[in-house]
Amino acid sequence: MPDPSRRTLVNVVTASLVGTTVEWYDFSIFTASSALVFRTVFFPQFTPNLGILLAFLTYAVGFLARPLGAVLFGHLGDRVGRKPVLVLTFLVMGLATVLVGLLPGYAMIGPAAPVLLVALRFIQGVALGGEFGGAALLTSESAPPGWRGLFASSAMVGLSAGVLLGSAVFAAFATLPRSAFLAWGWRVPFLLSLLLVLLGLWIRARVAETPHFLREQSGSRSAAPLLEVLRRCPGRLVLVFGARVGETMQFNITAVFALHYAAGHLGVRPSVFLGATTIANLVSLVLIPGFGGLSDRVGRRPIAVLGGIAALAGGLTFFPMVATGSALVVSIAVVMMIGLSAGLNNAVPASWFPELFPVSCRYTGISVAYQLGTVAGGLTPAISTVLFSRFGVNAVAVYLAAAGALITLCVSLLPETVARR
């Protein structure tokens, strides 16, 4: 199979990067809204503790929906192609996000408001369930051998870039007076998503199908990709699942629960925490392609193990640092976890995970394993809230450290794949 031309590869990397950036911009502004807005706007009839728990459970609905999207879009991606599925998931995700920005609150339409919010969140989750697999395959199946780690990392760079952009935009509107922010300010980042969606659709519609998928057209294509991956790769499916459980637990504790904890219990201004998240994602923007490229030289597994160790070490120190209530120390803790640790953990999945599965069921394999792992992460803010209310912040700190230990264990047991074509 000939190497792709430089122009083709640039188009593929751009489509992967811009598409996932917009997807994760949408997801990040929903994340911040769950911690800062939804309790007041959509669940005002409940006590503050129950209201924030319901807001976090609404956030979790998107993660619970992801495996459904992984199975649905994974099947379509293995049967129909990577490109059309990526365009479809992008469109659905973007439209759901814009509608959240237009959704009336409880004060206007009563119980219908939280019901519609949950429905839109579910749609977001289904769409995002097919996003990572397609974006990873778009680049990894198009990149020349020896360069997959670098080029495929664009899918995860898009994750950090989207969170960066979403955090920065949301932080800017969070500086408004609280009454204005709750009345209309939080909605503007959702509505701005429409411009990004139009840009992303134009870019993704221009890319070609991946060479690996086109080559598979001349061979046997699996009629049931999910059954095939369960039959051929059950161990790898479980280990990828475990690694992503740990990573999403870590992200959701530090980006969602800790934001609520710092702002609601320690008096740290939300703009300080969101500003630190912005800096952290700038750090990960450098680390992800840097260590993704390094994995082409030293292997995927050493980089992944290093990320797990960083997650474990950061998990042990994060909440003691946040508990100081110092804006500077809290910011350093956020950068350490969301920048350094998450940057390392996101350097190789887009190249390593596709290499673990056969091309005939690859979209399904990585999507199902990856998105099942996010379910535990999506429940993390709600679980952390319960742990905090019953046992205090130290229980959440143990929970965070356990996530790092799980990442380290699972990636240590996965095989090295860097030499495979």
C-alpha cells in the first residue's frame, strides 16, 4: 500500500484535529455548566446538595449513552466507512449543543426543562460515542508506517484543544455578574458552537476514505463487527476499557467535581479554576504530539506506563493542594493533573488502540472499549459528591489515586504494537 501524499495527509490530520476540537469544545462547556449553572437553572426546586447531584447525574447521562453510540457508529464505520460516520456524528453532536443553549429553564417551562436537558445530553453522548474511533482511524489508517504515533495524536490534540477553547470561552463569560451569567451568559458559548460546526462539516466533507478501509473492500468485511471483536480480542477489549476507566475517572474528578468543590466549599473563584484548566490544556497540547511522536521511536507502552505513573503520583497530591484554597496552589494542581498527567495519558491511544484490533472490526473494537470505559468516568462526579458528603474530601482523594493505579496496571498488560504495519 503506497504512502499517502503530503497533501492528503495534511487534509486528514486537519479534519481529525478540527473535528475533535469542536466536539470537545461542545462537551467541555457542558461540563462547566454542570458544575456551575444547571443546579440553579434546571433544578432550583431541590436542596443545593441534591440539585448539584442531579446536575452531575445529567452530566453522567452523556457517558451512559456513549456505548450505544460506539456500537451503532462502530458497526457503521466498519461496514460503510470511516468518513460518512464522522460527518454524521459531528452534525448530531453540534446540533444538540446549540439546542442546549436555546433551552428554557425551569422557571419558564417547569419540569419539561430538565427532561429536555437530559434528552439533549443523551443525544450528545450517542454522537460522541462514535467520534473517537473514527477520528483515530482517520489518521492512523492514513499515516505512513513509523509516523502513526505523531499523526494519530492529532485526534487527542483535538480533545485538549476543544477543552482549552471551551474552558477559555466559558471562563470569559463566567466573569460576568452572577445574575447576568445565569440569565444569559452561560448560553452564549453553546450558541457559538454553530459557527464551529459549520467549519468542521466543511473540513470533514473534503477528506477521502482511509486506505485501510478501501483495501478491506476487496477482502472479507465482517457482517457482525461486535461479535468478531468479542471473539478475537476479548482480553485487549477489557484492558483498553480499564485504562480508559482510570483516565476518565481522573479527568472528571479534577475537571468537574474539583471545580464544584473549589468554588462551592473553598471560595476559589470559578474563573481562577477555569483559567488554570486553560493553561493545563496548553501544556497537554504540547505533550500529546511530542510524546505521540516519541512513541514511534521507543514504543507505545513505555509512554502509556509513564502516563499511568504520573496519574498515580498526581492523584496522591491533588486534593491536599486544592484544599489549601490558595488560587496559585490550586492552579498548579490543576495544571499538574489536566496538563501533565492527562497529556501523557492521551499521547498514544489514537495510534496504539487501533493497532490492537483487526481492520475488519477496528472501528467497533476501539469505540466500544474506549466508550465503555467512559461510563465509569461519567458517573465519577456524582460518586465523588456522595463520597464527599459522607466521608469528606479524603475519600475522593483515594478515589482519584485509585484511577492512576488502574491506568498503570492495564497499560502494563497490553502488548507493544509499534512495529506492526
